[in-house]
Amino acid sequence: MLQARESLKNRWGLAVGGNVVYLILVVLIQMVPKIGWIASLILGGPLLLGWSVFFLSFSRKQDAQIAQIFEGFNRFVNGLAAYLLMSLFILLWTLLFIIPGIVAYLSYSQAFFILAENPQLEGREALRRSKTLMKGNRLKLFFLFWRFFGWFLLGVASLGIGFLWIMPYLGTTLARFYDDLQQNAGPVPMEGPILQPIHP
């Protein structure tokens, strides 16, 4: 979280802008009459992939641009496959009990950051690599989310206005968490990375 705040220093406008564009697109898609939920399933993956590209680039203080939010559409099939498979696996585990569902989400949480650095990687392989990367780190991520609980309450108390800053803070923190995993466990093998790797 300290590293995230350092990345955000004097750059909040860009982070807020990128996240607002992402949220507007998500809301507009969901508002499509009758087929909004289907559109969300189809477009949610590419959008989340673009969001991951943006915040990885931003957190590393590279040349992040709001246009990167749309970059996931250049790899539409891989983003869609990862999103559908991730949603299906989490749903199936959640049907068993809520805790396995949470564990499944934590296990697959790095899939879109991995896809962001591996343009040709298939969605299923990104999920497998995320599961491997998160072994022994799920509880660490759970407590990281818990540390944002107070911030979320503040966001609710501010009638949602606070989320304009809270969500970019969370996105940057999650990107730094991903880089931290790579530094401690070794980088995930890449196939033509689109982002410059972070250096220790």
C-alpha cells in the first residue's frame, strides 16, 4: 500500500480518470435493456484485461494512458475465455460453500495481470499460472483486501464519492501486489510482454 501511494503521488488524476472510464463502460454495458447481463459476460473480460494493463503500467510509473483500458479488445478471445472460466470456477466452488468460493477467487486473482504481460497466452493457462503464483499467498491477499474495509466504509459514508479515489488506490495496490509476488517467487514466464518488467 505504501508503494501504491508512492506510484499515485502527483498522478492521482490519471489513475482516477482511467478507473472512471472503466466504471462508466461497465455500467453502460449493464444498462443495455434485456441483454445487459449477457453483454457483461462477453465484454467484462476484455475490459478487465485493459484495466489490468493500465494499472500495471501506472503502478510501475511507465507511460500509462487511459486508452490502455481498451487494449483488452485487441485480445478479445483470451480475455473472454479467462473471464468466463474464472467466473464459472468461482461459481461452482461457491455453490459448495462460501469459503471455497473465496479461496477460488483468491487463487485466480492474478490471471488478468498475467494476461496483461502475455499477449498470446490462453485464458485457461493464465488461470493455471495464477493458481501456481498464489500458492501460499492467498491469505496475504485476503488480509490486503481486509485493510481496505475501512476505506470502503468511508466510500459508502461519502455517498460513493470517496470511491473515485479508493478504487484507483486499490487497483494500484493490487498491481504492486502482483509485482511483489513476481519478485519473491520469480517472474511468470512471458511470451512477448507488452509492459516493461519491474526491476528490484
